[in-house]
Amino acid sequence: SYTFGEEGQSQGQYFAAHLSRIKLNTERIDFVANAPRLLHHVRNEELFDQWVINQMTTCVQVTLLTLDGELSSNEGKCFRIEYRDSMYHRFAGRFGLMPDEKEGIRRTAYKGVLIFHYKKHRIFLYDNWPSSLPLAFAKNVT
């Protein structure tokens, strides 16, 4: 689909809030010649799962309430924040994420994990995967 206009696949549902600032590239880019590093291809799902788990394991677990204090004292850190599906709109609003889902999957999510950057920090927003991580929900994820 083509997203550089109000009319398209989503009938302008999020055009003003999210897509209107995207500028269509007009210059030709030779990605092979200009690439500073080669892209790493994921050979299979298990390897990617392990990469996500390894990355999340190294992140500091925070809640929405404790995140601001962590952001101000550290730059370039990795944080993981647990959410529940019923509370996702609150999290999406906090980080400027698109609040909807397509076919039961949050936009850009992998197995319920959304990976994005926020104020120079990598954030892993996750629901209940991977199960090997200790869940904070019982403690309070707000």
C-alpha cells in the first residue's frame, strides 16, 4: 500500500497523527555501495527469538511510573516495560505509538514485543513473551 496521502489502505485513519510528516524519498540510494555495514539475515525464528530474549535480559525492567527517573539519569540505556493488553492504549499514548492492531497483532510487534527508541533509549514493551523473563505485572506495571 502507499502511505503518502490521506487516502489509502487505512482511509486516512492515522494520517494526520502519524503519517503526514513522512517525506517520500526523491533521491536514488545505492544501499549496497553506501551501506556502512551489511545487514544480518535471520536464518530462522529460533535465532531471532534468542536474540530478542538476550537483548531483553540485559535491559533494566521499569514501569511507567519509574521510567522518567531512569530516563533522566541515564542516556542510551535499554529498558523493558511489561504491559497488559487491556492497558495498551495507555502505553501507546505515553510513547506516541499507534494504538490499534491489525489481525490481532499490535503494529510492529513480534510475539507481543514492541521494540522502539524513546528519548535516545531502546525500549522493549512486552506482554507475556518471552516466558523466561520475570514478570512484573503482579507487582504493578503502571
